[in-house]
Amino acid sequence: MDHVVNMRDAKSQLSKLVAFAQKGDSVTIAIQGKAAVKLVPIKPRPVFGLGRDQCPPVPWEAFAPTTDEEAEQSR
């Protein structure tokens, strides 16, 4: 659906217009009756592999040296 709004209305209805754009609707903001800008959603970039926030935390003890006995027990 196409939405064309003037600047004054766009200021007071910005959150609603952003929601329309995120759903895929065309939103155009006009200044003095002439189309000036188009509101479009930002496409998320694909993430390859695990992101920084998706990795489980590793405790520092995991990097501590082990004795031969501890190494034998973990096998």
C-alpha cells in the first residue's frame, strides 16, 4: 500500500510510518505537495558463523594448566 504524507503529519506520525515501512509498504514524505523522501527499511546483514553475542562464555579456569592426573581423568 502506498502512503504519501506531508512533513507536518510525518513528524507527528513517525512511529506509525516506520511501522508501515517495516511491513513493506511504500511511505513517501512530501514537502509542499512534492515528494521529497522515501522511507525504506534497512535490510539486516547476514551473519556467518557465531556472532560475538551468541558465543557461550568460557571461564578462565578452562585455560589453566592441568596436571597429568587431571588429563588422564578427562579421557
